[in-house]
Amino acid sequence: MNKYAKLFANGLVTENPLLVLMIGLCSSLAVTTQFVNGLGMGLAMTFVLVASEVIISAFHRLIPDSVRIPVFIIVIAAFTTIIDLLMQAYTPALSKAMGVFIPLIVVNCIIMGRVESFASKKPVSEAFFDGLGMGFGYLWVLCGISLVRELLGGGTFLGIPVIPESYTVGFFSRAPGGFFVFALFIAVTSAVRQARGSQHADAPAHCTEAADE
């Protein structure tokens, strides 16, 4: 696996910003009552994250250390404003449903953390794949949580009824349901990581036994 694939997989799974690093949680729990909301928020975050990392990586040598944080915020705010205005123009219903959470992307810990710890120190190509991996890692978790909550809480998918109302559980549409589903995602991720870690730990022993035979 080349370094770009590793960078992408790192954000997608290994260091998933929500399930592993557990940052940027407020928006992930607030907007995931509907699948389309989770999809819209995830795509908006991915756009801002990738664009900000690329720009900051390209110009990081020209940014004095004394003003790097304000510059980072200005760059992130510029791309956040772009995506906010685009959503207001072309997807007004989705923009209204997102409310304040699109403008608040500018202070999202995921973006600020990646531009500070990664993009400001790496070349543009690596920053692009890091942003893409982190963005899609955020996106798929939001879509997964939204899918579960919309199906179980409202019995719909993309607003189309798929489960009779009598079989829905309103708990999943409310805030406690969001925390519960998110906790399940974290538990499954942790179990998979532990299982993979155990397999890697056992591998040398098996190799040694095979060599002795």
C-alpha cells in the first residue's frame, strides 16, 4: 500500500475523527436525525477540510509562526462561507435544516487539528489525501448514524416511508438516541480494533511454530 492510500485509510478507519479520535462530536449528534442531513454535513465538512489543508500546505512556508492560528482560521472561514452560500443558493431546505452547524464548521476541532498538526508541515499531495481520508471518515460515520436513527426513529429513508409507524421507536429521533447509536458505533469499532490487534499479536507465534516444523 503506497503512502497516499495509507493516508486515506488512516482517516477513514485507523484514526477516524469521530470513532477513534472522538473530536467534532457536537455536529455529528445534532444533525443526524435524517440521512440527508448527515450526508450534507459530511460533504460540507469534507470540502472545507480538503480545501483548507491544500491551501495551508501550499503556503505554510510563507505563514509566520506568530500569526499562523489567525491565518488558519481565516482560510477555514473563507471555505466555510463558500459552502454555506452554495448550500443557501442550491439546497435551501438542507441549509435551513443544518441551521447554525454549517457556519460552525469554522471552529470544528477536526479541521483546526488537521491543519495545525498535518497540513502545515506536509506537502500538498499528502495534505490532500489526509483531508480526503478524514473527511470521508467523518462522512461515512454521519451517514451510518443518520441511517439508523431515521429508519428506527422515523421509519423513513430520504423521507420515504419504509417501516410502519407502529414499529418505530421515537427514542432514536431524540438526543439520547443519538448518543446511544453513536456509542454502539464506537463499541463495534473498538471490538474490531481489538480483534485485529490480537490477530497481529498472535501472528509471530504462528510463524515461529511453522518455522520449527
